[in-house]
Amino acid sequence: MGAHVAAHAATIPAVKLVLINGLLLPVLARPSAVRLFLCKRTRYHTSNYSLLLLAFIMKPDSALKPRKQPQQMRARQMDADILEAAARVLEEDGVAGFNTNRVAERAGISVGSLYQYYPNKVAILFRLHELESSDTGAQVAELLRDSSRPPRERIRRAVRFFFESEADEALLREALSCSQGYFRHTVEFSDVESNAISTIASFLKEVLPGSTPSSRARDARFMLTVLSGVSEYITVGGVTGKALRVWADRCTNMLCDYLRIPN
């Protein structure tokens, strides 16, 4: 597989070839022109993981926003059907098998109808990521704002919820994580990430009144990075139930001790 990918990559501008672990693989000379990422894909019928190597060209101005904002009930239902179909295709086929034809077929509509809503497959992938992040973020924010509980207990409940939500939709979340290579460099992705950081920073402002805006932003990003990385690890590993809660509680204790969050 390495030789095949290398031969293909040699024809793409801005890619150079390097020897990694005995395989000749392409890496980026200009990341803005071509993006290469390695991700894992899980199948329903096996617990094994297959490595998926994707090399693709991404224009910086690729449209991510939907072409229309559904107003009428029929249009909103069509949009919901497209996104539901997209989620199922992504779960079943992974990022490599995800395309607008498959989504349209699964939704029971023509590709032309789909394009009235989304300009390309990346826009659909980003919308799924945006919605998942928004739903999870709203729940996390509510748990962190619960002033009837002590700060550490709020974090513990929020972290447990986050890990459990990731595990409940492991296939979809893992595939969405792989798909971020398509849009991680965009302003839209940064906006979604900034919302999550803002939620955590608001909590830190309340429980650490002596902190500065810059320290809160730094610590919030640190927390998000740690929790995202751990949640991806345990999701890929199939950790659930009591073991998952142990991971969540240990992460909570580590972060609270490091940031000196009061009890």
C-alpha cells in the first residue's frame, strides 16, 4: 500500500516522500495545499482497526456552510433527513466511503436535491461536527453552571457526561474525528472550538476569581485538549461502564489538582 500511495502522491504538488517505519509515505511541504492524515476506522463486525491513509487537496475557501437555511417545515425535515442519512453512512462506511451519492441514496433523494442544501461532502461532515459539538457543549455548560454543587463535583459530572456521550456514539464520533482533517484549518472549525473554550473559561472565572483572562483561556484550552485526547483513546478502545467512569474521575482529579480547583 505504501508504494501505491507514494506513487500517487508524487504527482501531487507540495508533497514530498519520506521513509517512515519502513514505508515510503507522503508528507506535506505546504499544508495549505494538500492535507494528509492517518486515522482508525472501526467496523461493526470486528474489534480490529484498519489504518486509513487519506491524501487530498483542500482549497482554503471551500464552502462549509449550507446553501440554504430551511425555513418551512418540509425543508427542515429534508435537511434533518440528509443529516441523519449522512451520520449512518459515516458510521457504516467511514470517511473513505463517505460521499454525496451515498448520502443521497440513503436519504431517498436525488443528488441534485442534496446539493440544494449542501455544496459538497465536506459541508455535510462539518455540519455533523458542528451539531454534535453544539449538543454536547450545551449539556456540559449546564453541568458546569450548576452552582448548587461544589466546583470539583461539577467538573466530575461534566467529564463523565462528555466521555459517556462519546462512547454512546463511538462509531460516529470516531469517524467525525477522522474527518476533521478536511476542515480543521478553517475559521468555522475555530469558531466551534472557541465556543467550547469559552464555556470552560467562564467556569474557571467563577471558581478561580483571581485568575486572568489569558490564564483562563490557556487553562481552558489545556482542559479541552486533555479531555478530547483521552475521550478519543477510550472510545477507540471500547471502554464503557464502570471503567469509563474511572477514567473520567481520574481525569477530573488530575485537572482539578493541576489547576487548583477548590472542593
